[in-house]
Amino acid sequence: QVQLVESGGGLVQAGGSLRLSCAASGRTFNNYAMAWYRQAPGKERELVATITSLGGRIYADSVKGRFTISRDNAKNTVYLQMNSLKTEDTAVYYCKTRIYREYWGQGTQVTVSS
């Protein structure tokens, strides 16, 4: 059973930083891409960043230069370092992978206050 568990969300002031973690279990994830998505109230879920099995990274334009996605295959964990946070980054952040089908975590709330 594949499971993804996010952590690290919270309340932070604009300009601050947070690091999200996504711990994966149920199988080895080294060969699979991992991604972070977010969903703000009243908006559709959107892709934030993706990291491939070889470490290639893709970012949404809105977070380029501020967010960094990384992975530790030994720990089966993917991270999202978020710097220079803005109020518009407020959302529930989800971790996702695809192994024959999509798997999602339960999400972690990030709230950025002005």
C-alpha cells in the first residue's frame, strides 16, 4: 500500500520560509517522479514543482526562484523549501506520485500572513 504523508506546514509571515516534507512508504520511489501541488480556497489544484527520478526539476512560474524541490531517495522523502513566501502562497500543499495510478497525500496547510 503506497502512502504519502506531508508535514511541515504552518503559519508564517510574508517573507518567511517553510520546508515541507513528504514521506513515502509502501515501495521504493527512487525510479518515480514526485510532485508538489497546492490548492487555495476557491481555486483549482495547481502544480507547484516536480522532480524526476534523475533529479530534473520543473517549477511553476509563480514560484521560480523562491521554491526548491529536492529528494532524499535513501529516506524515501521529497522536500519543498519555500522562501520569500507571499500571501498568495497560502494553500493546502499536496504531495503526489504516479505508479500505475496516482497517489496523493492528505495535504498540509500553509498560511502566509501579511
